[in-house]
Amino acid sequence: MAQMNTLNVIINFMVSHLMVRFYLTLVLVITFACTKAQEIPQQLRDRVEFNIDGLFQGVYSEVYEQPLEVTYTVPCPNGQASRTGMDFYTDDSIHTSDDDDYYANVWDKGHLAPAAAFSCDKETLRKTFTYLNSALQHQGLNRGQWNQLESFERDLANFFTVKVKIEVLFEGNLQVLSAGATVPSGFRKTIEFADKIVTFEFPNADTKGTDWIDYKK
């Protein structure tokens, strides 16, 4: 009987020891797998289509962390909703730029679908603040002749249906910011109204001393 008890103790000890080793091995395997998964970078996509509740649509480059194009129809040229307290937000399913790319430099968070054209109400306006709709745009352009052209669009929209397509250009030697985003070389905007189509092309630079009509193609 004493021998049986001793044998049972030995067997229980060995089983317990094996179980501990099994669980330790399992923990190490899981930890290693998670570490390797974190080390493997997410495959960034060249082109990802998006649609913001039918208000505006576009194509985004996760590689550049910038939109490639945005299209919209001016919905409310005389909207009065306030943008106070609003800021840009990232997207859960598309890798975008973020606030770091715009910190302490000359690049504005340039709305492509313009906030002023979507200020019908707070909720509609807020949807334009996605980083999917934000381009690294020189502050001199964004606050200058680009802004003036947006005002022209809204004036037209008081009389016509105004459809707009913006193409973000990446040509020549491109600047890549330390935060990761690539700075566009320029912007092409095509405006369609009353059976007319007009196109403008801007460099991504300060446009001080020029007029928006100078950029008509």
C-alpha cells in the first residue's frame, strides 16, 4: 500500500510538472506569434475607394496617406452651420494621415469637399472632417486662391447644379514628411455646371499675388 501511495505521488508530480511545462510552452508560442504579427507591417494599399454617406466619394492612397481624388455635388451653398469645436478624425478601415503630419509646418488640413459647401447642418458638416477628405495643402493656397475658387463654386450653386471632381497630383520629386505622409505636388479641379466643364490646376504652393482664374486650363 505504501508503495502504491508513493507511486501515485510520483505520477501526480510528473503529470503536474508536464502540465506546467505545457502551459509555459503554450504561453511562449502565443507571445512569439503576437510579437511576429506586430513586426509584420500592414500591407498598405495604393487605392481604396470610399463613400461618405453619399455626400462625397473618392479614392485614397494608404501609401501616400493622402486622397487621390474626391467628387461631390455642392449641396448647400448658403449653409450656416458652425464648425466650432470640430477637428479631423481618422478612419477605422483605411490608413490615413493624422495630426502629426500637419504639426508645425506650412501644410493646412485642406478640405477637398469644402466645409463651407457642406455646412447645411452640424452633422453634415462634421462628415467633411474625416482625414479621407484632408490633403496636405500649402496654407498660402488653401487660404488663398483655392478658397476663392470654392467661393465661386458656391455662387454658381445658387443657380445651377454644380458637380466637382478634384484630382490630387503626385508628380516629380515628392516630399515625404517625417510623420509618414507624402506632400502632393498639386491639385486639379474640374467643375461641371449648365453643360459647361471648366478645369483648374494649381501647384501646391503659395499663390499670393495671383488670381484663381489664372489657373484655368
